[in-house]
Amino acid sequence: MTANLTLLVLVGVLTACGVYLLLERAVSKMLLGMILFSNAVNLLILTLGGPDGRPPILGQTDRIQRDSADPLAQAMVLTSIVITMGLAAFVLALAYRAYALTTSERVENDPEDVKVAARREGEDPEQ
């Protein structure tokens, strides 16, 4: 099995950009990072699904084993697209609600988490 090196490099770039944006504090950047990461995974699944081929049509038995495309990878990507769109709509609804309440897009640290982190820094790691 051979993979297209250009597509694999594109998957790497999309994954790196997606992870970078996911680590940001703004909700819109997190959403864009999630979408980029999802597209990278979809492209990876299609790339690893095998080379292009004839469509797998029921009833055709001649050369269907060698020349047909893998329908499982395509079905998985279609399912992933639907799930990503639903998740993106949910994150957009959360972002709208958070912006309406706080008029800020940045996600701030929770005060309780800051207190717990400060207590943990003062503890002895050997105990």
C-alpha cells in the first residue's frame, strides 16, 4: 500500500494548526482548531483507506476485489463530518451564551482551580 506524501504532510500541518488553536483561550479559536483537527483526521482516514478505485457496486463480481475503493473509510468520514457539524453548532451555542452573559470571548481560569493549584505547589512532592 502506498500513501500520498503530499496528503500526509497536509494532514500533519492541519493537525499542528488545529492543536495550536485548541490550546488558545478564545472560544472562536478553539472552535476553528477543533474543525481543523477534525478535517485532518478525516483526510488521514481517506488517505489510509487506500488508493482511488471503482465504486463498490453490488452485483459486479469481476475485478471487484482489486480495483474497488474501500467504502468503510468513506462511511466513517461521512459520519465524522456529521458529528463535527453537530459539535460545532453546540460550541457556537455555548460561545453565544457565554458572550451574552460575560461580554467576553476569553475563557478565564476558575478561581477554585487557581486555589487548588496554589495549594499543590506548596506541598512536598516526596510525601
